Amino acid sequence: MSNTVEIFCVNTQSKHSYPMGTSLLDVYKDLKPSLTGKPFVAQVNNVTRDLKFKIYNPKRIEFQSNNVPAGMRAYVRSLSFVLCKAFYTLFPGTEIRLDHPIAKGYYCKLKGVKQPIDKDLTECVKQEMRRIIASDFPFIMKMIPTEDAIAAFDKRGATDVSLLLKSLGDLYTKVYELDGLMDWYIGPLAPSTGYLDIFDLTPYKDGLFLRVPDRKDPSKLSEEVNQDKLFGTFSEHTEWNEIMGVSNVGNMNMLIKKKSNMSSVIKIAEALQEKKITRIADEICDRGSVKLVLVSGPSSSGKTTFSKRLSVALAVNGKRPTPLSMDDYFVPRNQTPRDENGDYDFESLYAVDLNLFNDHLTKLLAGEEVDLPTYNFETGGREFRGNKIKLNENDILVVEGIHALNPTLTEKIPADRKFKVYVSALTTISFDNHNWIPTTDNRLLRRIIRDYKYRGYSAVDTISRWPKVNAGEEKWIYPYQENADAMFNSALIFELSVLKKFAEPILSEVPQNCVEYSEVHRLQNFLKYFSPVQETEIPFTSLLREFLGGSTFSY
């Protein structure tokens, strides 16, 4: 019987044999494949593994640096562990929570710290982080009995982790250790702290701000951007989560076991969104000059249902909302901009006929009648079918689209006539105090379900398109989100427990030989931490119904 195993390295496009039990890191050191930066993870048969993973069977291996999402996730998780280790070393008995992503970094809350959270404290923590990184301590992965992990986390006061582990019921749990500190992380970490050479830590609001490498160019720090309005929206919802006692998934899972309590959470979460929509409608009406409401947000943020519910709230205020489709203002297809691959770029601002759009808006706001165009997606041309409208005194135009907050889109319309709303699914529940839930995962799961149910797309189709969708959002949406007059969080605290039931069967159809399987496997692992919730109590006007079905709105 052979004691060696054959691997195929994607990076070098070559086959090799190694003794059984050889680690991926040893394979990397032997092959020395060309990478942009250090290796952080590897795709092993299309599953993301850390570099301590040992091979015992034939494998297809691709080493990845932090210039790809899986590598960057490992970098940020590892850096978070270093921050926690430094903080607990300096301030034993206190608590740090990596609360949520903001401004291309991560906002961290501190509890139990008696001294001011200022530059001196921040510099102290930063220096300790640098010491840990310079020491090149290994991240040690262990599989231990779950009851032992729960006891250790309870002893340390990390009940956020122990509660999550209790809710899962697993016999064994994977934990990581860094220089004597044990912690739990949802995905792979770097081999050691010496890999984490780029970061910064600054005071931010009432906490700390962890800066990480730029996702496009990890050799430098991400740029600092102002996202005060977005931070305020996050804070509003995280405070509500704390009041409800559901800041983390473990809390949620325990509530789900008590069905009556979960019913209350659903009702309160839906009522909270309804209250917010009503307030936005009231603010629009209080500004008597507003005749144009612009709604923007990234893919699967629930813009369409929000616009419909906002229209209902405006009608309650005596207004007559009139929808206007931006898609009907596409330029003829032969004039559509092309992307770097030569394909039509329908997400470009300049795929819209800006002159015609502004001309029609100007005439409508002046009380003139306008013959609206209809874009024929089959022929790629514009048609006029006698769809004429004229705004009366109480009419308000409602325009939804990815460019709605871009000033160029409506540059000829006076500011006092416009009200801009940014909608996104800002996930505010975390796995525990050190593992947040990316807002993009929430939206990706929504889109996978909707695409499968209504558009006939498989999970592979949706996942393969997702990077391009994200690139369009980075270019055309996020730079303008702070232009909003109001922000609306479309995420519901319980929704991932609902999406689980719908997403898992779709994800299970993806075979392992697809490159998209890596993302599928990550999402499957992600969803296993959520106890399921049935959708029966979700109102038929809920934003979730846009993705699940059963809405009373027409789409």
C-alpha cells in the first residue's frame, strides 16, 4: 500500500506526490508557486482550507493570497484574533465586540474599560498587536469536545460563544488558540501572526476602528471614507438588538426553541420597519417642495418592496405616488457602454439617456404632460406607446434604481424638489462578539433564492455573476450612499433563519466539480449555525416576501 498521495496544483499546473499527512503549508514551501503576496488559504477540491490542513487523499489544490475574497476573509479573521488577544492582555476582565463593518474597516465596541477610549489607549493596543505580530505566534487549530469548549468559554465570561455552541448540539468543536488564548472563528485563519503586516487601529465614535488591507490592492491599507449616516443606521439597529437580547445567533437560536418568543420577535421586527417607512414618508411630506423620491441600494436590498410600501405610506399622507421606471430610459443598445471585457455594461450610469431623463423630469415637475418611453429589451430600442402622464398638485414621482443617489442622474433638478433614500440589508446580528455576519452574504442568499424561484437561474449562475454585481455596486452605488436624506435597513433580525430553509435545497444541487462550489460550501457552513424559522408568520407585505414569494405586491 502506497504511503504517498498525488496532488494537482492549479497554480503550477503540475502533479506531485507527497507523503500522507503532509500539510498544505509544506506543499506550498516545496512548490513555491507564484502568488501576489503571502498564501493565506487554499482551495482543496473546491473547499477553502487553512494551510495547516493535511492531505491523505488525492487533491486538487489552489493556493490563494488575500487578493481574493477567501484569502482576505482569513486575513481579517486572523487580525481580529490578534486585536482581541492584545485587548484582553492589556485589559483583563473587559470585553471587545467587533460590531460591524463600516467605512471599509470594522467598528469595535468596548465594555468594562475604565480609562478614556482615546488615542493613548488606541496606541497602547496597537503596539501590543505589533508585538504579537512580530512574535509570529502560530494560530493553533484544535478539535475538542463541545462540552469542554462551552466550559472554557463560560469560565472566561464569553457566554456569547458558549450559547452558540449550546444551540448547535455538536459533539466536537473546532477552536483556535493564540499564545494561550482560545477563541472560535467561523472560517480558516492564517498560519501565524507574522502574516498580518498591514493594519491600523484608530479611535472611532465611542469605540475603535480596525483598518484592514485594501481588497483590490492588499499591499496597502484601505482608504478612509466617511460613512456617518450608515454608521447611524447600524447603531440604531444594534441598540435595538441589545434591548431585545438578540445581538448574537446563539440568542436567536434559543428564542427559536421557544416559539411564542420568536413570534414576538417577528412581529416587533416587522413593526419596526413599518414605523421607519412611515417616518420617512412623513419627512417627505413635511418638506412641501418634494416632488421626486429617489430610491437606491445594492442588489437584493429590497428596493422594490420598499418603494411600494413607501408609496402606501405616502398615500396615507394624502399624496399620489407615481412610479417611474429608470430602465425605460436606457440608451439604444448600440450606444450602451461596454465593460473591460467588451460586454454591454448595463450597470453604467451612461447606459441611461441622462438628457432625456432630465428633460422629462423637468417638464413633469413644471406641470407639463410627458409621453413616457418604453424600452424594448428584445430589440434594444426605445418605443413610445402613448403612455402619457402629468403630475397634479399631490402627485409625487417615485424612481427606483442603482443610480438614484448619483447627483449626475438628476443634475438638472433642484435639490429641494428631491428626496433621496438609500436601502440596504444591513445585517446587525452577529455569530458572537468576534464573528460578524457580512451584509453581502445576506443579500447573496436573497438573490440566490429569488433567481432560482423567479428567473430560472441556478445557484451556480447567481454566484458566478456575483463578483461582477459587487464591482458595479462599488463603482456606482456605494460612493453616493452618504448623499441620502434617509437610510433604510431592509434586513430583518430573524431572516437568515428563514432563508436557511429556502437556500439549502438550492445550494445542495451544486456539484463539487464546479469552481462555484467553494462559495456554496462556505454558505452551507454559514447556514448550519442558524436554527430554522418557518415563514408562516411573516406578513404578506414583508420585504422578505419579495424573495420568498407570497407577497401581495405585484412585481
